Amino acid sequence: MKLTPNIIMKQKVCQKFNLIWIKNG
């Protein structure tokens, strides 16, 4: 399995959303 740029971008976006969730929570 090789990571495509899209997957990496999605992971970064998910991390950002998680941080926002934690701050709002």
C-alpha cells in the first residue's frame, strides 16, 4: 500500500477537525 497525496491531505484535514472539536468541546 502506498500513500497517495490525497490520503495524506485527508489525514491532515481530519487532524485539523479533531483539534477544532477538542477546542469547541
